[in-house]
Amino acid sequence: MTTIAVKDAWKAGTQITEADYEAWYARSVSDPDGFWREHGARLDWIKPYTMVKNTSFEPGAVSIRWFEDGTLNLSANCLDRHLETRGDQTAIIWEGDDPKDARHITYRELHADVCRMANVLKGMGVEKGDRVSIYLPMIPEAAVTMLACARLGAIHSVVFGGFSPDALGGRMEDSSSKVLVTADEGLRAGRKVPLKANADKALGIAAKAGHTVEKVLVVRRTGAEVAMEGGRDLWWHEERDKVSADCPPAEMSAEDPLFILYTSGSTGKPKGVLHTTGGYLVWASMTHQYVFDYRPGEVFWCTADVGWVTGHSYTVYGPLANGATTLMFEGVPNYPDAGRMWQVVDKHQVNIFYTAPTAIRALMGAGDEFVTRSSRRSIRLLGSVGEPINPEAWNWYYTVVGEERCAIVDTWWQTETGGILISPLPGAVALKPGSATKPFFGVRPELVDAEGKVLEGAADGNLCIADSWPGQMRTVYGDHERFEQTYFSTYPGKYFTGDGARRDADGYWWITGRVDDVINVSGHRMGTAEVESALVSHPKVSEAAVVGYPHDVKGQGIYCYVTLMEGVTPSDELKKELVAHVRNEIGPIASPDKIQWAPGLPKTRSGKIMRRILRKIAEDEFGALGDTSTLADPGVVDDLIENRENRK
Ligand code: ATP
Ligand code: MG
């Protein structure tokens, strides 16, 4: 296994050295109170905190509070405090779906718009603690609305603009939102998305379930004709002109809720994750600064939609709290063609680029020439999040995209964690392709076996976190019992992530995938990620998903769904070649039992493979696929069912 030494990982110097990392980390876990007392001060507090950590993972009494007697306003931290020093600096670069559309918004302009939005929402009856649902495309108004809610102390719930009316309706009902902010239409890959029409259906669904959303604010994006209901629906561009650009930020307690966000739904019904104000922003801003080695004046591009937590923490809150220039992209990676990302990088001189393995694998499949025709000289750091990144994709990202100049930060975290928990700090930690490397300050990862026994040294097990960190979720909205049940009951006294991991002899962490995705073949446990990586390392394979299915002899058999590279013809010969390839890469124990060609894989809207659906198809039990509301393209599933290998 190659290791990329610290000095090569970071040629340009860094804020944190290897020695700093060790010292800071040691202090952060031996004296969390002292460490966070110091680092919490990176924010502007209205009333400074005297209390720092007050947390308990005890069964039946789980409670997480940080900086609890301090008060602050999050939007003031992201906007007002920058006006004097960088009011005329670009806060948001917006790149439209159409390569001809772009906008630069300064901190001063953003501040004024957020104040106006806050005043409009106030006029619609929004008060401290009220819930506001946001169903918008990736346009600046999405960030404006989030920040406006924070300014008033309202709780936002962003619902991805690609979701169906059912998904939006359910979330508005679950969070009992008072107001919805949406747009006439969205634009993705040149196609129009009927957001307002969907929203109208969703409002009806919520009403049927017993919850009436009082008001709807509509942002004009495409100018399409949409139905507006008198007394309920208002246009943002009309209301905006009627209100003042001044709105004093509300004084919020550190533990006042900031937002609700539903998880991706990869494993089941999405959970309404609740984050609060102070600890969350300390975490988002601090991880943004150190994990990405962010330096003043740089352009930071996180490709995640604001509908995901990555968009919350690293498109909006972390970068703006740090006074960065953040890029918001409305479009998709392969429109007008697979070179779009790199064209945008060159156009806006992006310095730090952060995306997901699903995008990396898709672009890798489209061919190198889409990358190499761009310059990319402005990039100095690359990041990955969302799924384990296979070494094959890691190497492509490192050599082809980054030309071996840029470190890659493989950042492991979850909606629940608020921000990054395990990741290299460039320049402080040597890299190993495929490993998320070391914990961030204050994070105490632990490996436990199925009985909850803590494993020491090099080991493979279930990933838990032993103690709280400031960015941790506080509860499942409206259901604290589900919070305790989901995260603290499996291994009492610890936060259980649901992921499996391996710690190697150097103390490096390797995320092996979700614990549910482990397969047991003739008594040998293996992560599906391992078999997938072996398949993807074959030159003809672009993507693969592996699941177990009941097997008479082995207990579980290995079922592989394989997507081939553009232009490769599927054949039985190729299946044999792939079986031989996996045997060669991992060993005979990992030999695929079934291979099914998959033109597409079922993914969540955030690009994660939904293996639970693939398991059902492999088991020939596709009648009960469970919650599919977050599926990106339901059509993919029909094709897979049609061509399944295991027919009873
Ligand atoms: P749900 O909890 O509803 O099933 P989800 O877990 O997909 O949905 P997210 O919070 O968006 O929802 O995703 C977090 C998960 O993504 C992690 O638990 C992990 O499985 C995976 N993940 C994120 N980053 C990485 C990474 N760098 N390496 C490996 N896995 C990652
Ligand atoms: Mg999860």
C-alpha cells in the first residue's frame, strides 16, 4: 500500500504541522473543556459562554449541550462581522446551469439580501422557533433564506429540490412548517423542474396529513407561469422591494435549534436530524479552516446541493463563517459535457474542490480527455465525502485531476455529526489512498465487536464515538426516544455510527462501509466495499455494487451489479474475466457468485447506492422495497428487477 508522505501531500506549507496535530489532538481529548473554551472563541458571541461541555451518553439520559449559557447570532457571524474587513469581497460566486450564467455577490450585498429576506419572512408571521421549509434549486436565494431564518431564530428544514411532492409533504408535516420558500421552476442539465407545481401538491399532502402550511414565498428563477394562491402565495421579488435592508439579528442561545435536516435514507426512513447554533457553527467553521487548510481570499467549491448536510456545512455555513468565497453550482457534472466541473474550476479560479466519489467515478468513466483539456492550475486541494472512495478512484483523482500536486482529504462524517470527524489535515497527516486517516480534534473514535467489547490496536469492527463533540446532533426532531434508540442503545454509553471501520497498525482509520453491508461468506466477514473496489479496478468497469444473498452452502453468496465503461459490450466471457479478476485481487473467498449487468444503480438523490434495494432484488424479494422516496431514478430499479439473476 502506498503512503504519500506529509511533505509530498502538502508542498505549499500549512497552518498545522504534524507536531501541532499531535499536541492539539492530545489536549482536545484529555482536556475537552479547556480546548473548546479556547476554540469556541473563534465566533463572535453576544454574551460569552462560561460553561463549555455538558454532555452525557448515559442510557436513558442522553443529553448534549455545548457553550449553553452563551448567546450569539449565526447570521451575524457569517455576515455582519465581515462587513468592515471584507464587505466588498465576493461571498458567493453563483454558477448557473447554463455555462453563460454566473453572478458574484459581495458580503455587503448578501447581508442586505438576508436582512430583506428576514423582514419578508417576519411579515409572513415567522417568529423565533418557527419552522420554515426550503425547497429551492441551487440559487443564491437558498443560502439567503437559510441565513435569514438564522437571523430571526427560525428553524430551517431544507428539502432537496429534486425530491417528489410526497417527500416534501411528509417533511413539512413532520416539522410542522409554518412557511415554505420555493421557486417557480428549477433548472438542471437544461431541463425544467416544476418546483412550484410540486410544492402545491406537497402542500395538499401535508394538509391531508393534518398540517396546514400558512404561507408560501416563491422565488422567480425561470419566469414560468405558475399558479399563485391569493392570501397564501407571495413573490419574493415583489416583497423584497417593500422591506428595509436592515434587520437586527436575534440574540439566540447556543443551544437554540438552527436547523432540521432529514438524512439521505440509504438505510431506511429518513431521520429529522436537529442541530443547534453555537456548537454547530464552531464545528463547521473550524473543520472548514483546518481540514481544507482554507486561507483568506481563496475560492472554495463544495459541489454538494444545500439539500444535504454537506451543502449546509461546507457550501454555506463553514465558508461564510470564515469569510471565504464560496461557489454555488446550479447544474450537474456532465452538462453540457463531462468537462463541466473543470471548466468551472478554470473560469472561477477555484482553489479548493470538494466532491463525492459517485461524481469522481462517473467522470473517470467518461474519459481523461474531459479533464486534461482544462488547466486546473488554481486547484491546490481536493476533497471527497459521502462514501468510501475506492483506491482506483482515489488514484485517478490524485493523478489525473490533481496531477499529483494536490493532497486529497477523504472526509468521513454524517448528517448527524454536523461536520467532518475523520480526515487528514493536509500537511499534518501522511495520506494513504482509501483511508480517511485520523480523527479531527476532540473526536474519539472506537472500534467495538458485536458484543460491544472495545478492540485495541489494529482491528476491524463497528465504529463508535466515545464522547461528544460540539457539532453533534442534539436529537431527532420531536422524537428524543428515537434518537437514543438509534444511536445510543446498540452500545450503551457510546454513539454508534452504523458504519464499520478498520484501524491499521499506524492508527489510520479505514471506513469499510455500513455495518448492514457486511457479508459473511463461509464464515469470512467482508465489507462489500472491498469487492466493489476490486471490480472497479478492472479497466472495463465503471461502477459496481455488491450485496449478499442467502446461499445454501456458503451462508451468503456474493451478488454483484456491474456498470461497464462507455462502449464496452457485456458478454459471458467478460463475466468470467471479472470473477477471475476479483479472485486475483482479494482471493478465492471473494469470488462473485452472480454478476448482473446494471446500466444504472439505484442511488439516493445525493448519489449513494441504496444497497438495501439491491439486496431485495438479489433475494428475489422485490415486492417490499421499503421507503424509496429518496431514490434518484426509480426507473433503474425496474430494469434491475427485470434482469435479475436469482429467479425463484
Ligand atoms: P440514512 O442514515 O438515512 O440511511 P445516510 O447515512 O446515507 O442515510 P448521510 O448522513 O448523508 O445519510 O451519510 C452519512 C454516511 O455516508 C456515513 O455514515 C457513511 O456510511 C457514508 N460516508 C460519508 N463520508 C464517507 C467517507 N469519507 N468514507 C466512507 N463513507 C462515508
Ligand atoms: Mg446514516
